Amino acid sequence: MTDSNDAEVQNALDPNPEHLDENDPNVARDPVCGMLVDKRTAQNTMSAPVNDKGVGTLYFCSPDCKALFEANPAQYGYPSL
């Protein structure tokens, strides 16, 4: 029998706890931690240059990942904001 703490630890380690499909157009990858995020319910987003053509929306799994990105976007392959 699996105890609830084991399940919580597994969920914390799973980069895709909701088992989202990365090929779904409503799913994005957090540029900081790599976790998949449902665009329809994401609460942590920001506009940023995403390619040579302009600005797009980035999706983050948490406020912590968003703050890490804002502090140093170049670390994650993006130009300074």
C-alpha cells in the first residue's frame, strides 16, 4: 500500500503531474523548470520576446519560476527584458 506522503513526493518530482500532452496546443513548457503547463488555467504568465518575429506569452508553473526567469532571462535563452 502506498502512503499519501509517497504520492506527494512523487507528484513533487513529476515534471508533468497532470499528465498533459506536450503536443496539445493548449499546453506550454515552463522555460525555467521544464514542467508542462495548461495555458487555459495558467496563473503565472508574461509577455516576452520569443523569436525574431515579436512578442509571445510565456507560461510558468509557479510564481517562483516566473521570478527566477524575470531575474535572469538570459540564463533560460531569452534576451534581456
